[in-house]
Amino acid sequence: MAFLNWYFLLFYCISLSCGLLIFRTLRSPSPRPKGWLYKAILVLALTWGTNFFSMQSAVWVGGIAWGLLVVVPSVGLRQIQALIYRQNYQKARFLAFGLRYLHPFDDWWSQPKIIWALELAKQGDIAQSKSILTQYETSPGFVAQQAIATVYVMQFDWAGLLQWLQTKSHLRDPLLLMYYCRALGETGHLHELLLQLKSCEKALSRGGDRTNYHQVQLFAAAFCGEVKLVEQLLSGCLSIYPNEIQQFWQAIAWYGAGEKRIAAKQLKTLTENPDSEFKKAIAFRLQHPPQPAEKLLKPESYPLIAALTRNINQGNIDRSYQSLLERRPIYKQGFSINLFLVFINIGVFVAGIVLNFKVGRGALIDLAGFTPVAVVAGEWWRIFTATFIHVDFAHLLTNLLTIYLLGSFVERHLGKGRYLFVYIASGVAAMLTLLILVSAAQGFDFSILPRWSLFLTEEIRFSYRQWVGASGSIMGMIGAIVVILFRGWRREHSTSARKQFQLISGIIILQFAIDLSSTNVSFYSHFLGLIFGILLTLLLTRERRKSQRLKS
């Protein structure tokens, strides 16, 4: 029966995915990429047709067709775009050559030849590159459009690029939008660039990644001569840029500010860079410096620059709330309380396995798990040790993943000492409160309570019941996240903090729904850990704000 449920779920996941693909294709502006429409209909037909014989067969046939015809080309398309963006044209061409057999529609068959034209342009054979790309001037495919635009960029023909892009009715591709904004700045159309910032924000922030939009903000700030704004972007949202790229854009900002001597001096320090393409860009910039922004800006441009300043400042605030999850590999994190807690939990679990072999199954839980009757008898250490003990590997893995992924966010905002205190104190306080509740429940006549409340009192009726796990501490950590995000939303007006607060609130509600519907999960540990995590974080951050006001 379990297998049947999985097949049922996968069957409708494949069907829903294809249905959404059809909907998105039909909603897209002309010319529509009809190849995706054809393949989605084909996968649906195969899946539902095979379902007449067996759902299991339908999942296998539909799943293979969906993977080969939809997933692989979709992922490959993104990879090709990333390779073109990094100018790794040879790899992009080989990948496009293989993918065109899985998607022989929407000009994909021509992609290897188009990418080859980019290789030729990079090698300096502009004439042959242009002769190839001339055939694809009217092609709706994004690779052809990007290739034509990239050749303009390689020649530093910004005026020609701007003129060509202005013939396009809809610029939906992020790279083309970025090229358009760069061309506006390079050709001195600063007011138009500032106006374009707002209209392209949504298109350049798809999927939650705002790097492309921050790059366009960099273009605007640099060409408008806003040196401090450029420095803010390069030290904040665009700190991933290599040092030489940062210096290049700082030099552009000095040109825009009218400080030609400072800009030229900074650019000359970059001429020793081994990258030939970068050297060409430096040489072109020294020969063709941007004009001072003061001569190009209109009176109505200055309110737009003020709005850009506010957006960049807000972007730097939002940056600290954009992701709750830890994405750095372990070896890049340095000393971290969060990793320390992960390894402590692993160490205790390994010690429990060893103890199980030497003494007997469940020895560590019997010795150090939280049992109210044992704590009352004098074994007080159980209140602390129970938060580091786990029943089995699945229990440990679930908790460790939560600690690893979310704990770094709390450590970053609270600091190492406060994070460790909130984590341990929330778990211990939850156990103490649970002890009080269990003790108070002994001898109580639960029959006088309404029947609907029985599931809330079931957990605290018996003093010999055992509790183990880091759940109370983890919910305390989540309580800290709730406070951090709520304050970021209400006090710093961070859009990212508001979105993350809504997300974490939904996760908490889902967690409590699972707790109340399962007899093997402790609702009280989770609920009390969350409450103590919120209270302790409020208390600790309140004291920190007081000390900051006294210092100021």
C-alpha cells in the first residue's frame, strides 16, 4: 500500500509539472517557445495513456520521459546560459550539441553554431563571427540574441548595441537587460538608465537572486559619479566580485564624479592583469573615459539618484535577512558554535552506541534521559543531558540538519555566546517547566476536563515517561529566529525579513500540527522551547540595545 501511495503521488507530480509548463508557455508573450508545449503534451499523453494499463508503469514511463524531455533540457539550458555569461564558450557549445537532440525545437538545433560564432569573436575573428550571426538576427532564441549582443560588447560598440537592443519590443532575458542598462550608461543616457532601474527590478530579481539587479544599480551609481554608493555595493551586495573588478568600477565612479586623474591612476594599476580581455577593457577605458555625470544629468535625475541611494542602503539591510540557511561548506566556516553543537550531538550519539554494546540497548537513555520521577529522586543532571541524546540515527539526522542549516543565522545575529546560551537555556528551561507540569499533573482528576483536551494532557500524565532529543533547544533557536526576523521587518523595514518571518511562522504552525497529531513527538518540549527562545532573545537583545545607547 505504501508503494501504491508513492506511485500515486509521483504520477500527479509529473502531471502537475507538465500542466504548469503548458500554462506558462501559453502565457508567455510571442514568439512562444512551442517546443516546450509539444513536449509537455507528449509527456502527459504517455503518462496518462500508460495509466490505462498500470499506474506503476505510468510513473516509470512518464517519469523517464519527463526527465529526458523536460528536466534535462531545462537544467542544461540554465547551464549553457551560465557558461556563456562566464565566456566559457567551448563547454557551452559541447553541451548545446548534446541537448539539441533532446529539444530539436525553438532554434536549439542552431545553438552550437551560434556559440561557435562567439568563440571566433573571442579569438579576434569578428568578421566571420558577424557573418554567422547575421543569419540569426531575427531568431527569437535567447542564445542567438545573447550572442549578437555579446559581440557588440567585445568590440566595445556600446552605441551600436544600444541601437540594436532598442529595436527589440520586449527585453525579457536578464543578460540582455543588463547589457541594455550598461549601454545606456556607456553612451551617457544617465536619466534613462535611472528610469530603467525601477522597471527592470522584477525581471532581474527572478528566483529571489538579486545579484543581476544589484549589478545594474552598480552601473547607475558608477556612471552617475556616486563613489560612496559604489563602495557600499562592492562591500555589501556585490562583495563577491574579484578585487580588480571592484577597482575597475570604482575608477568608473571617479570618472563620473569628474575626478579624471584619480580614475586614470587607479586603472593604470590594473594594466598588469594577465587576462587579455580585461586588459583590452582597461585600454579602451583609458582612451575613452566616461564624461562627468554633472554634464549629463537632468534636474529630474537627482530625485532618482536619491531613490537609488535609499534602495542600496535598504539592500544592504536586507542582505543579512535574505537567507536563513547556511550554504558555506564546513571547511570555510572557521570556528563556529553551531558546528560545535553539531559535533557534540554526534559525539554523544556515538558514545551511546558504544554504551549499548557494553551495557545493553538503550543504556544511555536509561542513564541520562529526562524522566521526571528520576529527577525528583535526585538525578538532576538528566534535565541537561537529555537535550543531547537521540533515540536513533533518523532522529539525530533530522535535528542535526536543522541545527546546521538554521543555527548559523542565529549565531551571526546574536553572537557566539548569546547563541550558545539561548540554545542550552531553552532546552533546559523547557525540561524544567515540563517537570513542573508533570509533577502538578500527578493525582489530578483528568476526567473533569472536556474530552477535546485529552490529547493536550496525555503527554504529562505519567512521571515515569522518558523525554530525549534536542527539540526543545532547536525550537529555542527557532524562537530566536522569530525575534530577529520580526525586528528586522518592523524596525528596519526589511522586505526580506518580512518574507522570512512569514516562512518561519508557517513552518512553526506545521510543526505544531505534526506534534498534536503524533503520539511519538513531544508537543510540550517544542512549544516550551519556542517560548523560552523568544523570551531569552528578547531579554538578551534588549540589554545589548541598552548598552549601545549608553555608549552613544
